[in-house]
Amino acid sequence: MTTRPKKDQRSSRTEGRATAKAGTPTRRDLVDMLVPTLFEDEAVLVVDKPAGVDVGGTEAGEAAGIVEILGELRRGSDTLHVVNRLSRFESGVLVLAKSGVVARKLRVGLKQGEAQFEYLAICRGKMPRQKLTVGGAPAVELKKKLKKDLKNPGARKKKKKAPASRSRPVRAEHPTALQRVAQGPSRVLVRCRTSAPTTHLLRAQLRSADLRLVGDALHDRGGRRPTPQGTMLHLTRLTIEGPNGSISVRAAGPPPGSDEILQSARCIERPLHAALLRRLPLFMKRDTNAHRLLSGAAEDLAGVTVERFDDVLVVSLHEDRKVPPLTLKKISKWYGQMLGTRSMYVKTFVKSRAEVTEDIEASHTQEKPFAGKATDRDVEINERGLRFAIRPYDGFSVGLFLDQRDNRSWVRKNATGKDVLNLFAYTCGFSVAAAAGGAKSTVSVDLSPNSLEWGKANFELNGLDLDNHSFYPDDAFDFLRRSAKKQRMFDMIVIDPPSFAHGRKRGDRFSVSEDLPDLVKSASLCLRSGGQMVVCTNHRKMSPRMLRDRVKAGLTSRRHKVLASPVLPADFAIDRDHAKSVIVEVS
């Protein structure tokens, strides 16, 4: 069977590319680059799975994998069932059946050894011979040995050699032919042709030849936690008997980073690829062009976060991580090819503002980007029908916290006819959302007059009249104290404070973990009966339960109920500790 697209498919893709902006990949191009379709008919879909993304399709409520991503892209046209399950760290040919009946038939064929596999594996050690065949013991014996190894991975027993007269050849079950492709200083790239139905069996066979898959939790003596950027077991070819005849499918090519892994070097493209694939459904929606693209350690690049604002990238370096300029250039080039971004700014964050040097301060206000062309001072972005001005080189922050996207949408939906108070307003994102949703009035409070002026500009971008919208450069506690004294009341209050802050007066200090109950209590005195309070924090050490407890501690004098504990938007969801929110209603 052929893997070429049909004639009408080719023409539609060409037309899609023609209508795209020059240099910017179309959405169809992006899907093809991130998860190429290798073969498809009415029974099966075969794709090239990258390392770093789960297959998905489980009933355990796990994070979205390939099955869920493709299902959303196809808008539920097919229910996909996994045939050959690959782990998060494995890549290559992935067969998905379009019905449960077909899936069960193909899985039986796999278990009975009716399929042929070809893998590329990078192992520790050397392979003196160009070719080698390993068969191992029957599957039952191998499973017993694997169980023993799992109980005591460090145990090594000396094998007793049987007398020559008594030696019998062990029946080889699912023999595997190994071929050395390339040899690195301490690693070897091996092609494995086998009928072994599981990668566990293949790994055991490699171990019998003293070849231990790099990053393998059981068989790699290095002892490091496996990561997609440091492990490679890539299914390059699969031949299987399908409902409509034999299917033989080859992957699009070797996975990115093969050379780096072979040389024990760091691979950057792999985590970038996996992270972008997880967010692929977001890029199919045309109403938003600002997203978190990478979330540091949660996506295998510790200390590095990447956000996209239209065609501008902002890379933040955290935790005192030293990232070489060459790595940053690779990041800029990769996103440029995938998303058509034209400039990249880099911001360096330290644990304490006292550690900020003049060079770091200057780099955050430098018009010239790290890579690409300089942008205008204001970059306009879209978020679900609203427009905001982003300033990539206006300090540590750029003007909008993307993790609050869903909360802004909630405020917009529920603000109709209400008086809304936005504390720690920054550039007034919540206020704009409330006004766009038909709020009767909004009040934005922030210590920074410059941020509030920026907020007014955001109102103007959305064609919102400022007549019923007020802006106070003030301390949140002071504003609440005066409002309670004047009995000024609101129907909705948004509280999104920093984790730590200093007030205008010397000695004033705010800590969200210590002072949030008092802040909520002060705000509750200005909240009408039946009003809602939205409380958010990005303090990583505060769990969702701790946040709810502190909010409840501040509402002891008001009857209340929790309406929701919103989850993070999809582009932040993999980093569960990033931010938390709770929405309560008082009576």
C-alpha cells in the first residue's frame, strides 16, 4: 500500500500554502511538520510520533496525548484506538485504528509475532561486530528475569557454563538482528530488526549483547532519569497485516537530535517539538495568537520558558541557569521555521531583585532583540476577540499574564451589569475583559501609574469608552480601607497579587502566603451580597488547597461558597504548580 496523499489532498494543501503570509507556515503545514501522517485508509491512521509526548487514549484521565490531540484536530470524525503503544520516551511509527474491532485484530497479530519491526536505538557501550543476532530465552523466562531485575537492578549473577556434552541450543523466540550504524565515543547507534512484540523484550535482548539503551530506567547503568532529549528508541519501520492487506510503513526519517545523543550532547529540538505538539490544537484557533510555548523543567528544559506574542518570542531564563548563546540561537531558528516568528527577546530572572545587575536591567529595555528584527514598542496581540498591547522590551514583564486567559474569559462572561474592582490591576487585563463583557463600571487599582496608563491604552485598543472606568495609582489595602469607610461596594472583585511586594512606605511588605487572608477580609467588606471574588496566585509553593484555605480564612465573617477552582489553560497545564485560582460567592 502507498503512503502518498491522494491527488485532491495534495491540491488542497498547495492551495492552503498559497494563501498563507510569505514565510509563515500554514496550520496544515504545522500539523504535517509536528506529527506527519505516514499512511491512512478507512481502517487505520499511521503517524510519526515524536519523543516526549504520550500516546494517550487511556481512561485514567492523564494529560492529553497523540490520540487526544489528533481527535481534537479531526473534530471527532474518528475514534482512534492505539495498536502499538509507544512510551513517552519512544518515537516513530504509531498505528491508530479507527474502530475497536480493527484495533483488537491488529493487537492480536502483534502479540502472536505476526508483525515485523525495525528500530533505531542508541545504546551505551561499543559493538565490535558490524552485525549480530540475539534471540534470548523464551518469553516466559525473559519475563521472570525482568521481574528479578526490577526487584534488584544491581544484582549480577555469574552464569555457570554447562559441559560441552550437555549444552543444548536455546530456542530463539523473536530473534533480533542488530546492525551497527554509527559508533560514538561511548555510545553506538544500532538498527534492530525484530518480531519482538514489546520494547521490553527488545531492551532485554539488547542487554544480552551488553548494549544498554541510553536512559533506560532498568537497563542503563548510568542511573539518570530518562528524558526525551537523552533517550532514543525510534521505530523506523513497521509491517503488519491490516484489514485491507499488508501494511508496510516507514517513518519520515531519523528523529531530530540523533547525532547529539550519539555524541552525549544536549538536544534542544526534541523538547521544543514535543511542547509545540501538545499545544497544536490551540494554534488551530484563529482568535488567539499569544501562547506559552515551553514551560521549563516540566518540559525537559529546566530554567527556560518561551512565550509567543504574534510573531515575537520572549524567552525567560530562570533559576540561575546558564544557557549558551548557541542554544538560544537554535531556539530562535527552530520557532522561526515552525511558526514564522521574526524576532526573539531574552529576559534573565534572578531569585532576588537585589541581584539584578546593570547589564541585566539594560538587556530588559534594549530595543535590539537577541535574534531577528527589532519590533515596534507596542506589539498588538489577540486574545479571544480582545486586543492587548505587549511591550517585549519594557522591563521584566511584557504587559499580559497569559496564564490568566481563562479567568479573564470567565470575568468577561459574568461581568454584565456589575461594578467590578480589579486589585493589582497591572495593565488592566481583567478590567478590559469586564468592560467588554458589559460591566456597569470598573475600577483598576495598582501602585504603578505607568501600568495604569498602559491599561487605558488597552481600553482604547478595544474601542471601550473610559467614562465609567476609573484608575487609581494606589496601594490595595489603602484603597479598600477608604472604600469600606465610604461604604463603596462592588459586585465582583478580582485579586491577582504578586507573591512578594513592597509598598510605598518604608517597611511595607506584602507576602501572599502570609497576608492573603487579611487582603481577602478587607475586600469582603466592599463586596455586595451575592457578589463574586476571583483570587489568583502564581506562588509556586502555595497549593490549590492552601489557596482555598487562605481565602476561607479571610471570609470567616461572610457566608460563602466556592464556585470553581479553575484549572490552568492548556498551554500551561503541564506545569501544575505554575498558578492557582479560586472563585467564591458571598451571601
